[in-house]
Amino acid sequence: MNAKVLETYKDKLSTLKEEANRLRQIHLEESQTTFTGSMDVIDEANVMQDKGMVLEKLETDNKKIRLIDAALQRIEDGVFGECQYCGDKIAKERLSFIPYAKYCKDCKEELEKEGKSHY
Ligand SMILES: [Zn+2]
């Protein structure tokens, strides 16, 4: 992959990271406001559910940020675009869609079958 193409991916990843950080901030605030006010038992159950959902969203945000950071690191290391599992090149179409993809399509499907959901 040439330097110019890598630059493009770097830009894309930076934008994605900003976006993920912004979402994370929103979800963080949501998680902090969910517990305010008085509540009866039913409300509390609802709140717990909401809280669970918000925490799940936060976890997703965190995961995404980690994936993006890892991808940026791979650019630095000069191994960007290589499958972290089999070492093959990840298809360009896949990378342009998910620039933080860690695995090629085949490996991803294989890993999903094993119950590990990854990009
Ligand atoms: Zn692979």
C-alpha cells in the first residue's frame, strides 16, 4: 500500500475516532443522568434496563475506539491492510467500508462461527 493511500485511511480512521469519541461522550452522559430522580420499583427496573443498554453502547464505543487505535498503530507499523489472523491482504472493498477491519472476510466469518465477533 503506498503512502498516499495510507494517508487516506489515516484520515478516515481519525474521523471515525472523533465520531466514536463523541458518541462515547453522549452515552457517558446518558449513563450518568439515568439514575437521577425518585423512582418506584417498576421505574427502577426500567432504569436498570436503560442503564444496561447505555453501558452496552459504551462498551461498543470503547471497542470501536480500541479497534481504530489498533488500526492506526498498524499504519505506523507498516502492516495495515493485512489480516491479523492469516496474514493475507484484506480486500480493498472491505477496508474502505471498515478501515479498522482486523481480519479478512474469510477469517472474520471463521471467527464468528467460533462465537468471536470481530471485524
Ligand atoms: Zn485472514
